[in-house]
Amino acid sequence: MLVLDETIVNTALPHVQRALGFSGNGLEWVVNAYALTFGGLLLLGGRAGDLLGRRRVFVAGILVFTAGSLLGGLAGSAGWLLAARVLQGAGGAVASPTALALISTNFEEGPARNRAFGFYAAVSAAGASLGLIVGGVLTSWASWRWVLFVNVPIGVAVALLTPLFIRESERRAGRFDLAGAVTSTAGMVSLVYGFIHASTAGWGDGLTLAAFAAAAALLALFVAVELRTPQPITPLHLFADRNRTSAHLTRLLLLAGMFGMFFFLTQFLQDVLGFSPLQAGFAFLPMTVALFASARTASWLLPRLGARRLTVGGAALTALGMAWLAQIGVGSSYLTAILGPMLLIGIGMGFPFVSLTLVALSGVAPRDAGAASSLVNVVQQVGGALGLAVLVTVFGAASRSAAGQALGGAATEAQWALAGGVSGALSAGLVLTVCAVVVALVALDEERPPHP
């Protein structure tokens, strides 16, 4: 539900704009308000679970998210909807890392925990593509408001059922690292905003540069604070393990290469191939099914192959799929140029999502499980924002070049430009994916056990 909400509103945006009178520039903040708040508060949310009890904090986060969903569905103005999206992001930032940390305290180490992480990775990885499908269905068959209302019964059910199935974690005595919370939140908000703004205004824009400069200063101050405080919000010793740091970097590069694919491929399907929003959403279903199946299989393969081999093999399959997909053009069809590579990407991505999560949480002391889990989520948010910003920049240059070389025929110049831009953006995604393969191959330790 939390991951799905990053993309479920995409197909509803034109309807939202007409209903609430958003400007063209303001409309993007329906998506960005959630992403920015979610990314900015993740470190604080993870540590809150360590100190206050993860089940308690998880339920609180779900209820805040659900309240934001209800208010968003009832929105009567643009400002009202944006405030509700901020509330959703805050609830998601609290619930998401505690959900991952609760797996460690509710499942025994070994096969049971591996299977649980397999489910977690499958659902979270499939959430983005499922959001496009669910958003298209609800917008077409009901109303744009239902892309938000749909969370309400799910959130209420989760909050009521959690005490029946989830054990509470042991609370850790201590107090919040207030200085670390302020500097990490402000630094992460600045960093994610910089990537978001760069995707529309460019890397040389003054506000983009100012956001990155502020992020660098605030995160440097955050590190200085964490080195001095006895109870840091993010224990920096988590980065001392080469394997864990390599897993984070590999995940960041994979997400950077993959996240923009949904954004650009959705446009290609609708504006070049003529798919409806609903058809475009369902076009991602084969990849979603393949990804879910491979993530479930990964928990069985981990003890046999090890995390390094599984990560490298899955990332390499993903790179092959990206290389194939980057060949699309105005003459491509879904069956011959898109379905095959999407299946390859789905199969490939499921393996590293599971193995990298296990490596990132392997060897973490129970008192730091929330902080370690929040770092997994932070890497995903930063990777997605970075990848989209990079791919949008490449898309702009490639589409201008393709428009100048349009060959006419049945396709318009705009379609030539879009197809060329999408191909260029996917090629940039391929480069990032290959970098992930190299990092996993060189830096991940084969000797590390495949489970926490």
C-alpha cells in the first residue's frame, strides 16, 4: 500500500487537475509532496520504532497514512490535497521501516525469515507497477478520489489485525537524538527535492544547485552530530561493514536504473502505441507477476547460491532486459519489443531485491534494526529520485535529436521525438544497471551468510 501510493495517482492526474484546478507546474506536487515527505522522515521513523516499540509505531504510522488517504479523497481544493499527501508521506515514513524491522523480530532466523523477506521484497518491488494498474482501473471505473479512498479500508484492517499477529519488539531505553533528527530530515528533504527539481528544471538551475548545496551542508552536519551523540538516530557503525555498504550502493544503482522505466514506458505505450491508461497499466502485469515469482524463488535459492551470485545473476538479467528494451522505436510493437524484455527485467529484479535486503540487515544488533531498515528505504527513495532526474535529462537531449531526424511515415514528429527520448533514457538506465552489476561483482563478499 505504501509503495503503491507513489505511482497510483499517476494515471489519475489529468482528472485531479480538472477537478481541483491545479496548474501544470503544481500538478507534479501531487506526486512529489508524498515522495518528499516520505523520503525526508524515513530515518526518524525507523529510530522511533527502536525506542518506542515497533508494533506501536507501525500501527500509528498506518493510521496517520490512512487518515491522510481519507482526507485526500475528500479534498475540495489543490492545497487540501497536497496537505493530505504530506500527511500520507509522514505516515508512510513511520510505517515502512518498522514493517521491515518487525520481520526480524517475528520470524526465526533461517528459512522462515528468508521466506518472509522474499514476500516483503516481492510486494514492495511490485508495488510501483501495481499502482499503475490499480490507478487506471479505479480512475476509469469509479473516480480519481478512489485512488486515495482505497487505502482506508486496507489501513483500518491492518491497524486492527496487527496486534493479533505481530509481536511487539522490546523497547530500548533512551531519548531521541533531536539534533540528528532535524539535520537528517532537512538534509534528506533537500537532497530528494534537488533530484525532483533537476528532473524538470535541469541540473544547472539555481534552485537545483541550492538544494544540493543545502543537502551537502546539512548531511555533513548530521554526520558530525551522529559522531558525537551517545544515542544517534542513525548509528554510523552500520556503514563500517563493507558488505552492507556495497549492498546499499548496488540497490541504489538498480533503483536508479529501474524507477524511470515506469515513467517513460507508460508514456510510450499511450502516446506512441496508442494504449489507453488502463491498457498501459495492465501492460506491466507480466513483469509484476514475473518479479513476484522470482522474489519468492529467491528465498529458496539463497542458501544454495549465496547472496553475491544471486545478486549478480539477477542484476545481469535485468541489464539484458534493459538493453533489449532500449531498442524500441516508433515501429515497435508490445509483443515483439516490450513484453520479452519486461519479463526478463521482472525475473532479474526479484533476486537482488531479496538478497540485498538480507545482506543489508545481516549482523545488525536488535537495538539497531529500525535504523538499519530505514536505511534500506532511504536508499530506495534516493535511488528512485536520482534515476528519474538523470533519465529525464537524457530523455530531453535524445528526444530533441530524434525530432530533428524524424523520417515521417505514419508516425508524427512528436512520436519520433518521444520514441527517441525513451530509447535514450532507457539506455542511460542500462548504464546504471551495469554499474550495479559491477559493484555487486567486485564488492559483495561471497562468504557472508545469506540470512541475518
